Amino acid sequence: MKAFSAVVRRELIAYFSSPLAYIVMAAFLLLQGALFALIIGYLSQPGQSSLSILQAFFGGTIFFWFFLVVAPLITMRLVAEERRSGTIEVLLTSPVTEAQVIAGKFSAALAFYLALWLPTVVYVLMIKSQASVDWGAVAASYLGVALIGALFVSLGLFASTLTRNQIIAAVLAFTGLIILFGMPLLRGLLISSSGFGAVIDHADLWQHMADYSKGIVDTRYVAYELSLTCLFLFLSTKSLELNKWR
């Protein structure tokens, strides 16, 4: 446990001592603020969608998926930079296992990701001051943000174990996320009765987030996101083990 905590602390210090972290935070909050203002302006017009402001904010627009870009930026340096600088060898020869390194780096990256979303609670409070808020739907929305974010971060971490170059790691992660996010597009190419088509339907992250924003927590969605997160963490650990012996 001490080794895991040390890795988490080390990574958090690295995040908050880097100018890139603050640039990412500023850009993220600026875009989220602009999106929130646009949604309010659009939905306040007569005859517009009955979708609530918070439902639109949490996954109701393509702009919500901006963190497709954020996840690779958060994770690209986690292992790639350590391999480039040679510090990964020092880390792996210390009393810490590959699994602890991966778990620690993942936990720190996820904590940073969730910290990006923390200020958005202000938007919920702003809505609460003017209208009633379904707190169950709000809690489910943030659960969806956390679960899908964990999936994206784990994929980005895996990509970072595959190369010594941060930019390549970010490109690999972004490509993987686009494939993951675009899987439901394959549905139209399959026969409607296809069992594989039904599986793809359950992999529709857009629908996952739409349901979360309504307060619907489908255990199939939770299992899908947690399973893929664990898969990418397992692959990251194995990739790090292979790199150790190269």
C-alpha cells in the first residue's frame, strides 16, 4: 500500500507542477463554460427541445465529448516520458511491482481528470437557484462522467506504455478512443437480427451518457465500462512487464 501511495503522490506532484496541467484545466473549463452558456441560450428560446439544461450539458451535445481529447493529454506522459528519460528503469527496480505502478499512475490520472469536472458543480448550483434539480439524475450524470472517464484514462495509459514518444502516445490514445466511441456506427452495417449488433448497441457510449443524464443507471453499462477499464489496466501492466525485459 505504501508503494502504491508513493506512486500516486509522485504522479500528482508531477501533474500540478507542470504548466501543461494548468493549460489543460483552463482550456477545459473555458470550453465547458462556453458550452453551458450556449445550452442555456439555446434552450431558453421558445419552441426549443424539452431536454433539460443538465441533460443537454451531460452528453446531450457532441461538444460534451471534448474529453476525448483531454484523456490523451492527461495520460500521454505517464509511461512514455519515463521510458524516454530512463526513469522507468529506476522506478521498476525499486520495491514496487508493475501492477502497483500502473494502478498508481491510473489513480493519479483519474483524480486529475475528476478534478477538472469538480468546478462544474457550480453550474448545477446555478440551475438550482432558478429551478428544481433532480439530484438523482445529477449524481447519475457524474457517475457516468467518472466511469467513462476511467475507461478513457485506462486506454490512454495503455497507449502510453507502447511508446517512448508522448505525441505518439496521445495519437494512439485518441485513435483508440475514436474507434471505441465510433463502434455503434458499425450497427448500420450489420443485419438487424445479428447478435453482434446487439452487443454493439450496448457499447454505445453516447446512449450510456444519455441514460445517465436522465438518472438511469443500467448495470450493463456499468459492467461494460468497468470491464474495459480493467482490461486496459491489465494490458498496461503486461506491456510494462515486457518493456522491463527489453
